Amino acid sequence: MKATKGAKSKLTLSVRPKYVAMLRRASARSGKSITELVEDAAQQMEAEETTGKRLWADEVRNHNASFTDADYKRTDLLGALLRKHLPKR
């Protein structure tokens, strides 16, 4: 489901300060507003629900994914993300 441009609804959230800081950092890194990040997250959740597929981020977060030494040595984005966010055990 794609968000359409035009009319928007205002939503007020109560979020712990540490999550507000995380959202602000993610917003600055991505060059997107917090609103855009929330819309993206909602779209991903909807897509996951409708397709029945788990997101790669969920696999990594739960440490259910198995990565090899070659994966960590990759020079692409996957290798960089693994080295940064999922150190070898």
C-alpha cells in the first residue's frame, strides 16, 4: 500500500526519549523526516504482513541468520552492515 501525496492526518505519539533520539539520528543519516521514516516502517510492516515474509532486519535482530566469514569480508553494503551491526560471535 503506497502512501498518496496530499491529505495527511496528524498523529501524536508518546515515545521514550531514547527512541526519540534514535529517530532523530536515523532521520539525519537518511535525509528523511521522522514522518517519512514512520511511513516507511508502516509500509514495510504492511508488506511483511501481506506477503508473510520476514524482513532481513528481523532475522539479524533475532540473530537467527547465519553469516560466513566471506559475508563479513564483502565490500558491498551487506558486508558493511554486518561488520557494523552484527559482530562475529
